Amino acid sequence: MSLASRDQHVLWHPYTQMQTAPLPIPVVRGEGAWLVAEDGTRYLDAIASWWVNLHGHAHPHIARRVSEQLHTLAHVLFAGFTHPAAVELAEGLLRILPANQQRVFYSDNGATAIEVALKMAFQYFHNLGQLERRTVVAFRDSYHGDTFGAMSVSARSTFTAPFAPLLFEVQFIDVPVPGCEAAALAQLDAVLAAHDVAAFIFEPLVLGTAGMVMYEPAALDALIHRCRAHGALTIADEVMTGFGRTGRLFAADFLQEQPDIICLSKGLTGGTMALGATTCTAPIYEAFLSDDRTRTFFHGHSYTANPVACTAGLASLELLLTPESAADRARVAECHAVFVRELQGQAGIAQVRQRGTILAVEFQVAEGTSYFSRLRDEFYALGLERGVLLRPLGNIVYVLPPYCITNDELQVVYDTLRAMRELVLRPATASVLAGLPEFPHD
Ligand SMILES: *Cc1c(COP(=O)(O)O)cnc(C)c1O
């Protein structure tokens, strides 16, 4: 039996309708920006394997460091004990994060980094005796993860519908995309006036799952400023935007107003293993210091600060901070910018957006623009046929590559996007799409 068939007998994949999904592609190796399948087919990983990979697959530097760590100390509990990798990674992160970030709390992934941030914010006010501060504000189209707290502060959608009654109430405001800044600010003002807001959580500058929706730093500065004036905490979910994605090390580096709490994961280990981190300011940390043990932050995971994951984080950070990596990020951004200029105003293109190494092309289609649309499946298949892994969000196709991707490889990706535009322009497409029912695919 093939690996894919054996998989089908025992596994259950994320975001996958197992009845209708095609067989999974068995990947046996990765190198640079490429994934190599069992049958030798090579796929250019234009989405960094769900936004995690920074320096390329199976990077030898990370591999060597992780291997050494595995031979030295694979794990130790993190209450009452510490180890070099946890300390060095925390020091390294605080060195490059906004200056107000003073403490690092480790967890296991993006969703847990969010849970930690929310619990930190709630208990901060609890410890201060401000028990009435319970409201969280979030962007209407946000995505912060799949655990219950993270789902609660994320967009209400098909994905969260089965759990809707179990999610805590959140005040949603619009994303301040260009032209809508004043409306979003007015909505926030109304919420701040009517509720005791504990925290405002947001994806800074780029909302990933919403379709790489982008907005300007000044708009976020205004929102953070308002929250601060009302004594509410601000939580930047940099799980996707962190570690150079946006052209600077963190999206917060574009801001004048710094968030109180920052959530990190995805690129934290360069895309090699799961690790989350939540960082906070000194005042937040200090609100948990007390002779009274009930003020302790009672949160942890068995693998908190796992030495192997922390070492992967350190090795990735070392690569990220080399001049070569900075040059790669600038080069990818420049290639994107040239392609953006080519596409702008072309037939079949509704909008092209870019922030640093993230490019999003929104195709013009009359109907069926949701995640479940048929076009999404056609785009996905077209990419794979050309050996390019792209995972469209409905009619939005984004490119978010490992920074090591070469200019020639980027051209292969752009050629695929050009072919997608041809597909959209095909006279048959629009009418076919208009008549199609939406169906959940994955
Ligand atoms: C992916 C993502 C998360 C969730 O991270 P997981 O590691 O998948 O739990 C949270 N926030 C943002 C912005 C993300 O992109």
C-alpha cells in the first residue's frame, strides 16, 4: 500500500473534509524552498508550509544545532528548573523586540501563545482588583487560532459555528483598511465608552487568514493610542507577521505606539518545530508579583520551553540576524514590488497588496469568492500541476515564501499567478462559477 493510502486508513488531517479531499501528497524530503515528494516530484513551497518556514527546509545550521541539543538535553520541566537555550532565546528575543517588552513566557504554538496573552490580560486586571474589566475587542475578520479562547477572539465563521454558544463574547470592530480608518476608530471609541475593556487583540498590519488583508501603521497607532488612554491592554498577534515577514523584524517596528503583549510562534523556530512565546511589559509582569500566592500566573504546559525547540529558535534567530537574510528579505520584497506594478490595473485583477515578503493577489470574480469556491480548488490544482504550492483563500492567492527563495524561483511562482489570471479571464470561468453551489472542501 502507498503511504497516501496508509495515511487514509489511520489519519485525520487539519482543515480537511476527509470524504472528498484528494489523497495527500507524501513528502519525504525538503531542501531550500522545495518539498520533494515520494515519487520525486518537486514542489516550490511558495507559502512557507503555512507561514512557518523562514530559511528553507532542512536548513543545515538548525539541523546541526538541534541535533547537538538532542544529544545534550532533550527536555527538563520548566518550573523550578531552567536551561541555557530558554535563557538565551529569551535574551535574544528581548534584544530585537520593541523596547517595552521585558518578559518571555513560553508555550507550544500560536494558539497557546494567544491563550497565554488573554489569560495574562484578564488576570492582570484581576490582580489589580479591577474585576469589572472583562471585555475583549478584536477585528471582525481576525484569526488567532483554534483553541477556545483563540476562537472566541477570532472572526465568527463556518469554522467556529459549531462552537458559537461556547465562545466568550467579544466586541468586534472593522479592520481599518485604507478608507475605513475613521469608521474603525469610531467603533472602537463606542466600545471603549460602553464597556470595561481589558484588552484589544489584533493582527498587526496584515490579517493572514482573512485573505492577507492589509492596513497602515498609522491606523493601528490610533487604535492603540485610544486603548492606552482608556487603560486597556493591547495584544499584538505577531504569530504570522513576526521574524521579518513584513520587511521589518516585527510588524510592531512600523508603529509609534508599542503593544503591551506580543504573541509569537510560526517563524520562531524557522519552521522546524512547534514553539510559542508570549512577551509582555514590566508593569504586567509586576502585577503578578506578590507574597499572596493566588496572584501567581497558573499556566503551563508539559513541554514549556522545551530545550530542543528553544535551540531551534536560537539557531533560526542567528540566521535571521545575518546580513544575508536581511538582504534576502529585501530582495524578495523588491521582486514582489516589480510584480505588483505589472499586475496593477490588469483585467482580472481586483487588487494586489504587498507588505514586505507577503504578496496577495485578489482576482476579480463575479461569484463564488469565498474560501469554499470552486475557483480556489482550480487555482490550487493549477499550482500543483506547475510544481508550485499555493493555497488560495477563495479568490485571493498569496505568496509568502521562505526568504531563501531565489529570483528565478519567484518568477516560477509569478508565472503561476499569471496563469491563474488567464484562467479567470477565460470566458467560460465566470459563468461556470456563478452557477456553482459553495461546498466545503478543506
Ligand atoms: C497561525 C496563526 C495563529 C495560530 O497559530 P497555531 O500555531 O496554528 O496555533 C494565531 N494567530 C495568527 C495571526 C496566525 O496566523
